[in-house]
Amino acid sequence: MSSQKTSQPARAPQRKRGHERVASLLAAAADCFVEKGYDAATMTEIAARAGASIGSLYQFFPTKESIAQALMSGHADALYDRIGQLAERAGRWDDAELAGQLVRLFVDFRRQHPSFVVLTEVAASTPQDEVLTIRMRIRADLAALLADRFPQLSATQARAAATVVQYMMKAAVALHAEAASAARSAAHAQLRQALQLYLQDLATSAA
């Protein structure tokens, strides 16, 4: 049985040195999760990789689940920030550029934060209601971006469009996970074009 229900939350560091130690522990945990998988990674290995004592690790993270949740929280905040930055620049792009930026957003983020993929795919690492909350927040942020760009859309239409865009972005991630090939590159190009055409269609949608 997962210890999520009984695990205590991570202790927040109070000083700069504590923040640096927590950052080091989280980075070590992320590497361990990617290399060994969440289930196989141990607290002892995480502490050793961070160059910390096991006692220091438990001081901030009582359980492996608390480390995973802290990592997921950090990943989610970083992803929300990326979407926000994209939304701020979206008005300067045509539909082709916006489509390309949206397709690349998830691909680049998951490449730079590989433990995000591990944690979202292992149910034991993160409560599923938290994963759903993150997914819905991403969808809401995309809906806000689309509503700003296409003000003729109703709130329901913007939400539906955000759902479509979100799944197209996930498709881009799945394509990127395949071995590099001419077919993969062609598929990526076609996906960007499909998203561009979808955005163009939104521009003409009735309110």
C-alpha cells in the first residue's frame, strides 16, 4: 500500500543553506527517478547522490512520496510559467509561429525535466487528483491564451479548443519519444501544420 496517506509533508527550509540543500536533494532525486525508475529508487541512493546524510534527507523529506510531490509541484510551477511567457508573446506571432511554439512547449519542457514524465506516469508517486489538477490548470491557461487571441470565442468554445490543443501538444511529445527518423520529422511538421490550420479555423469561428 502506498504511504501517501500517512506520509508527512516536506519541511520547508528556513535559510539560504537549507534552500540550497533542498535543491540539491531534489535534483538528486530527479536523476535517480529517471535512471532507475520511481519504484526502484531508494532514499539512501538519493541522499548519496546529493552528497548528504540520510538524516539530512529525512529532515526535509520524510518519505519518497514527499520528494515526488515536491518535484511535481516545482515542475508544475515551471510549466505554468512557460505557458504564461508564451501567452505574453503570442500576440506578436502569426498562426504558423504560434502553432510551432505550442508544439515545442511540451516537447522542450519534458526534455528539460525528464522526471516530470516519470512522475506523471507512475500512479504511486503522485496522487492522481493532483495530476488532474495540473492537467486542468494547463487547460485553463491554454483556454485563456486562446480566448485572448480569438475574442469571438465563447468561454465554452475556448475551453473546448484548449482541450484539442492540449492533446495535440501531447501528441508532439509522444512523437518526440520515438527514435529519430525522417518519418518522425515529417510527422512533426504535419502536426504543426494541423495545429496551424486548427488555429486558423478558430479565427473564423462564430461567437
